[in-house]
Amino acid sequence: MRDRKEIAASNGILNDFFLAGSQNSGMIRKTVISGSLNVVRTKFALMLAENVCRNGNPVVIVHRSNLVFNEKYRSGTAVYNGEEYVLDLFGDISENELASVLYEVGKSTANLGIEAKTVISIGIEALKKNGDSIDLLTLCSFPWEMISAFIFNSRNIDVSDKLVLIQRLAPFSEQIPAVAALFTEFKVHLMEKQCVNVKKISLSKVLQGDACIVSIDVGTDINDVLAETLFSLLKLNKEKGYRFLSVIDSIPASNENSIAFKLYRSTDVQSPVMIVSPDLAQSYAGKLGLFNDIVGSGTNVVVLAHTSGYSADVWSTYFGEYYAQKEEVSSGNSRENYRFFSKTSSNTVTRSEERRRIILPEDIIMLDTKMAIVQCGYKDGERGWRYNVLDLSCLGVNKSGN
């Protein structure tokens, strides 16, 4: 490994390496963490996330049943101003925003057509006029396949409003089964508990407020509906200009049209994303274009030990090459014309440049489990990239991951 320099991880080092510039925002740049044991990888991600929180920024963590996150933060709750609340995903957003979020999820996971957005909007409007609360539980319980009958039979919706809603719905009736199927998926994978008399706080309020860490476990199921819903909500709050960090653990983007990929490729400094993966390169094997888009310029990259030769080579290529000076010395003898007993010797030095990997694949494979290769973009006004080997012994994890 060229010019290896080991540095012990600390809050000061993390601020120096990872912060997003000189705005004194306490926010890190977009960051990718890949490799090693789950406990090492996750504890380092938490170290970064909690540092961002201490700097006064909200953090939301989305993961698939990661025990390290679950032991530290109760899923689906938020401690806000010293009190614990149950998280209300759809609170404090308008009906139009809600319809857009749900349609975006359906488009990503079930190829819903644009007409489905109108069906969802009409359903939400009917619920509101009927006096129902608008949350995920209510939407999943709504009889989408019988939406016309619900509107017609409601005692709380005015007759004139009933006629308008049914007339608006009629041209899009073919989309009703697809919308109903989408909410069946939500119901099957529903994370919200039907709690009575609990304090709720909206995700939007958390993300626009003071320092707070929210963790959401979307389960080990490969279904992407809940994950994509959360990503759509995070994307919506990013577009509103709220400053927060999203930490996404072990949820690869399925394709370039997924909401996850749109979130992952973003280089937004105000509300960046931290992507945590056991092996990011392997997750996108055969999709090197997606991988390169995700780890593009301006990204903090933390590479831990990898066992895959393919992944080690991908990361080695990512870190780039340098030109090394190479000298070759050749010696030879010569005899002057007509002087049979006179011989001279000479050495010839040939100088050239040779391209070499900055970090070799074997450097990554042989990396100690408590070490990380860290490459960060410089702060504002500075050019270039730098990499260091970070000692993570402070995490208190031994080689077996305990």
C-alpha cells in the first residue's frame, strides 16, 4: 500500500475527514462504508451518525433487522425533546404530497401507471371528507376495490361531493385493482403497530427539528415496498430543504429507476446519505455503471476488509493509479575497429514511467478487521483527494466481531 499512514479514529479526526465543508453545519458529505464484519461496519456508521447528531443535525437510519442498530435504538420511535414518540410516517404532509409518495412507490415496485395517482388522490379525498384520519393504517384498511361503493354509501360525504368524486374516478377504474394490490402489500409488510393512546410525531417534524436519531427496521423480507416508501419520504423532505442525514444499511438499489438509486446517487450536501453495505461492489456485480454513479466524485469512501477478490479489485481500481519512476540498467561490451586486444565496457540506463495501483487488491483482502482505508474529498476551496488508513480499535471490537 503506497504511503500508508495510520490514524486513530476520534471525533476530531471524523470532523476533519468527513465534514461537508466550511459552513460549520456539522454535516458529513455523502459517505459509503463497505466490507468487514457487520458489528465493525455498523459501529463505525453509528460513530459517524452520532457525531453528526452531536453537531445538531437529525439522523434517520433505515436497515434490515441489524441487531446493532436495534440494540441501540428502538425501531419506529423517536426521542424528541426528551420524550419518546411513535413515528408517524405520513404526518404533516399534504394530500397531494401523500398521493405523490404512494404513486412513486407503486411506480417503482409495481409499475403503476400515472392514472393510479388520480385513484389514490380520490381515495384520500374520500377518506378526508368521511372524517377519517389519513395515515398508513387507515389507507391499508380502506376498501380500495370497492371505492365507488364506499363513496356512495358514506353518510358523511355530501351528495354533491359524492357525484363529483365518482365522476372523477370513472375514467380510471381500470387502475383500481393495481392500487388495491399495492395497499395489500403495505398491509402485509406493515411496520406500524396499532397502538392506542400513544404519542405520535411525524417524520417530517423530526427531520426539520433539532438533533435526534430515528431508526426504522424494514425487516429481512426482500419486498421493497416499505423501504421504497421511506426513501420516497426522505426524498420529499430533502426537496423541502430540511437538513438531515440518511443512513441506509444493506438495502441495495434494484435498478436505476428505483427511488433508492435516486437517493444513493444524489450528492446533496445539505441532506446527504450514508450507504452501509457488507460488500457494495458485489451488490452491483454486472452493474458497474450503477456502482460508479453511487461512489462518484465528492463521496467519502470507507473500505474495510473484503474477502471477495472481485470486490477487492473493483475498489483497488476505484482508488486509482500513480506513475512510478522505473530504471533499467543494461551493460554491454564493444571492440574498436582493427584493435583486436582493446575492449571497452559500458552501462546504459533507461528511465521510464510505470502505472501502478495506489492500493492493491491484496491490501484490501489482507486488511485487519479493525482497520479501514478512508478516502475523503477535501474541504471547500481545496483540491484533490487523500486517503488514510484509519485505526478503529476505539470501537472495542475484537477480531471475532465481539
